[in-house]
Amino acid sequence: MKHKGAENRRMRNITWRAPPRDWLKINVDASFRKSNRKGAIATVLRDWQGKFITGSATEIRAFSSLEAEALALREALIMAKNLQLGKVLIESDNLQLIQSIKSNSQIGEILAYLKDIAHLLKDLPDVGITWTPREGNHLAHLIATQRATGILSSNWSVRLPATIETQLRREAEKVRRIGRRPTHHEGAIEQKGDQMLTVPNQVVIEAREGTGGEQRTEEQPAFEPEDSLKRV
């Protein structure tokens, strides 16, 4: 019971992570109902201070939740390309999808989307792909869920609903309060080729090799991958 309580407190401390200074971040998520194969995808674009720039919420049809998540990530890449964004991180809480993109592995049910994503990434040399636990992707999840259930209109970003504005303000305030200080001494995992390195008190933002992007690290509240993997 004591261990479970400590775990719950640790997960509550996980929040949205701001990108490095002068970078942007697009968080993505999908809400999907298998019974009717319908759902919605959401994108949220913010700057390094947590300021909202724009976002989208689109109804979709898909065959699986993984396909819906791939659609959401592809939508973020299209947004980055259409808006001609420079340094931008795209963040999802679906570990399977992110690992597939980073390792260039193939998953049959989303193969077409993976090819689209790879093609878009070639045109976006300063775009990085990152993973976060679900607790760090709350706003995108909220928007996707509200769109899928009909609460949210497609033009929500023009005039933010109170629930979304409140969550934006809460996460921006946490960014200002936490700053770049780590909250404990757990490390994030960085992969360089076949070598796994532990980076204490840092969240590693990986750029794709050969695309001109940079690898950056930022000090953030860390999380234990073993705990977070259970929630993906």
C-alpha cells in the first residue's frame, strides 16, 4: 500500500513538459471507440512558455486505436508543414507508435500512415518526435475526448471553452513554477545507436539522425519508465 501511494504521488507530479527555449511543441492524442470505429484526433500547438498558439480537433473513422493515434501524429506533421514551423517537437503518449517511428519498424495495420509520416519528416528537418506518459498529455486527451463525444466544435480554437482554457492556464503555471529544476533523481533514457545511456534529471529530446535536427536535453520532473509503460 505504501509503494502504491508513492507511485500515485509520482504520477500526479507528471505534467506537460515545455520544449526548450524558442522551440514549439505539438501534443497529439486520439479518442477512439472500437464498437463503431469512430473517434476524434486532437493537436495542440504551444510555445516554450506554455502559451497556446493553435490546435485542431477532427472526427475520424479508424479500425483501431493505434491507427487513430497515427492519424493524430500525421495531422501534427501536416500542421507543422502548412504553418512552416521551424523547431518543433511533436509529442504523443502512444509508446508503440513512437518506437515504431524512431526505429523505422513496420506495423501492418498502420503501414500506410507510417510511410506518410516518414515522407513528411523528410521535409521537416527541425521536427523531433517525443513520447510522454499519458499524464503529460492531458490537454490533447481532453480535446480529443470532448470532440469525440460531441461536446467540442471543430472551431474550438477560435474561442477557447472554459475547460480547455483552465487546463492551459494550469499547465502553463506549472511550467513557470517548476522551471528547469528536477524534482528527484530518477533518470530518463537516451538511445544512441545500440547503446542505452541514463541521463540523470533530464528529459532527452531526440532528433532524427541525418535530418539536420539537434538533440537537446532539458531538466524536467522525471518519471520511471516501468510505471509509465503500464499506462500506454
